[in-house]
Amino acid sequence: MNSHHLIILTLIYFIPSITAQMFCNMSGEVEEIEPNTKATSPHNPPPSGLTAARIRSRHSRQAGHHHKKLKAVHGVLNIIGWGIILPIGAIIARYCRNLPMAYGEWYSLHAYCQISGCFLGSIGWIFGMLLRNALKHYTLKTHGILGTIIFALAATQVLATCLKPKEEHECHKYWKASHHALGYALIALIIANIFLGIDKQRPAVGWKWSYVAILGVLALAALALETLRLIKLMSHRTLINVDLA
């Protein structure tokens, strides 16, 4: 295992763990609620109207805390799986196969990122479905539709990888072009949908700027690698032209 392998695995493991801790801290403290230990019996009459209202209010607060935690888990899993690991996998596929980092095991790392990202994102999507069914007044229809589309496209990408034709096959170049186009479109949809979901989190500003910072780090890494790739590519072409001359 060389230094490139260690650096990439560090990004894969530590960025998601730090992100999870950061977003979980933003979800807030859960208010402790006293359990209702008073049972109804002949010696303990049913609660009065005021007491019943307090019990309903307590149950409502308990449900609200449950929904809040479920929403936080849904958001963290989707941000880590769809919004961080999948883009890292795309960066590995673009910059580690040839230039600027010719790395022999790029495909296994790319596949590991995409599979683990889809796994976490799919769990987050399931939590989102549970949250939608638990809420009486669901108001994130666009977010839910995009989430289902993202899940379907990600499943299509995984299935397409299993059906990948050999490089010498005539269909390979068409498969490669469609795989790349669908992958970049998927990442764009993921980022847009994450921001739609963040708007309903509390505090939304903290979630939003934290994810913007994460995207900024990924974008800067991609920009640096792209610049290095272009420099090496131009140098390589210059050497070829000199040799031909």
C-alpha cells in the first residue's frame, strides 16, 4: 500500500466521521420528558381536561423529538453517502487512472467509494421514506421525488457496472460515455437535493454552510488535480512534438 492509497483511504474514512459528528452536534439537545407513571384505576381517576391536554402536549413533544432525530439521521446519512463519498469516488475515477496520478488500484477504490456511498445513501433514503410516512403534513414533495430519482439512478449505475462490457467490445465506448454522463448528472442532482433538504433542518444556516465548506474542499481538490493534469498533459504533448521535430 503506497502513499496515494493511504491518502485516499484517509479521506474516505475521516471526512465522513468528522462530518457525522459535526452535523449531529447541530441537531441540538433532546429535552428530557418525565414518563407518565400514573395509571388509571378506581383509586386513580382518569385525568381531567387540563391534565389530558398536558398529556397530549407531552406526547406531541415526544413525537416532535423523534421526528427531529429521524430527520437528522436522514440528513447525515444522505450528506455522507450521496454528498461526500460519491463525489470522492468520481474524483478518484477522473484523476487517478492516468494523469496526474497514475495509480493501479484506482478502480477498486472508485468501486469501494461508489458502493459504500450508495449503501449509506440508500439507508438515508429509507429513513426519509419513514419520516415522510410519519408526518401528517408532508411538505417536501420535490425533495422526496428527487430523492427517489437519485436512488433509482444510483441503482442503475451499480447495475450498469455489473454489466460493463469488455474494453475490446464495440459497445464499451458508448457504455463509458453514458456511465460518465449519468454519474456527473447524478452528482449534480444530489447536491441540489441536499440543499433542498437542508432548508428544512434546524438550524438550516449551520447545516448549509457546513456542507458548502465540504463542497469547497472537494472542489479545490478537484481544481488542483485538474490543473496538474492539464500541465502534465501539455508537457507530454510538448515532448512528443519535440521528438517528432
